[in-house]
Amino acid sequence: MSDFFKDYLTLKEGSTPVIAKVYEAFADFYNKLEHKNEKKSGVKREFFKEFAEYSIAYEQTLKFNTDNREINEFLKRLDEINVTVVKPFVLAILKVYSDGNIDIEEVIRIFRLVESYIARRLMTALPSNTLNKIFATLYKDLRKHMTKTEGNVAESEIIAYLLLSKTSTGRFPDDREVEESLKSRNMYNISPKIRTYIFERLENHGHVENLNIFEGVQNQDYSVEHIMPQTLNSE
């Protein structure tokens, strides 16, 4: 429950609250909202209606039970590799989709972009500390650009622009950087979850029916074997 409040506040405030004080932060957020709209009627009812809708979206991120298989698989992969920093943004997109304000094809394009951004960063070992701020404000940045372009540019194109515009440790690694990392990095000794994720993506790319690689590795149905000896000799 604390994580839901944290992700909701991150989305609304654009910064991540301290988890130990998340309920105090929520109360403060609500009190400010109520004070700002004290002359308007129905504020409390509308607030908790929207809050309940976000809670449904949050449940979908935990149970992978949207009405679309590709989205559910995306959510499950994020859960398997424990990438929680994207949750506030994912909540926002699922809520917009639930409201009927974005079509399913755009949602899928957006989530593919987000996954590519995350996966490329994992493979190139870029530091993750910059991601909190990036995903805390990504939905607000999207809305800002949607207003600027008067809705004439697709949401996925704006997300692509925003992520590709990041620099330094927040950058979107290009193909050359990923290729160099795969050639030079010791992929065997990276985090087992990340290693399994890479195998899963390679195995299931372009498949109609996906194999459950994560479960197979966990149950020891699949294992990682060396093609070549770990220590080479003159032979």
C-alpha cells in the first residue's frame, strides 16, 4: 500500500516522497488540494474517484491483468527485473487508456519505447540514479508538449523525443553503444535477473506465443552453459 501512495504522489508532485513518511506526505498533498479548491463543490468526491481509478491501474501493474496481452507481458517483465522507478509514468498511461483518451496502439508504442530505454541502459550499465527524476516528470512533460503541439503530434512521438533528448547519464544508448557493451562486457556475471531478461527477449522476439523463460530459469528447467571454456589454454 505504501508503494502505491509513493507512486501516486511521485506522479502528482514530480518528486519521490520518503517512503517512511509517505502517509504524512499524502495528507499534506490532499490538504493543500482541498485548501486550494475550498470554494469549489465536489472536490473531495472527484479526488477520491480519481484516486480509486489510479488504484485500479496500480493493481494492473501488480497482477498484469489489463485487457491487452502485450501490455501484460511488458508489466510482467518490469516486475521480473524489479524496475519500479517507471511505475508513476506507467500508472498515468494506464489511467489515460482506461479513460478512453488514448488508443491501445499508442499505449503499446509508448511502453515499447520505455522498455527499450530501460533495457539499453541495463545492457550498457548506465547508472540508474537519474531515472527517478526522469520518470517522475515524464508524464507532465508529455502533457506539456501535447498542449504545445495542440494534439497534432502522437504521444509516442513525444515520448521518443523526450527520452532521446536526455544527455549524460540519462541518455538513451544508441545501437553502437549497445553493440560495444555486448562485445566487451562480462554478461555472464551481471545480475541474474538482467541476464535472464536478455535471454527472454532474445528467445521471444517475434514469437506469437512466448515461452516463460523467467519461470523456466527459476524452476531450473533452463540453465546457462558456456559455449567455450571459462579459461582458455593454448589448445
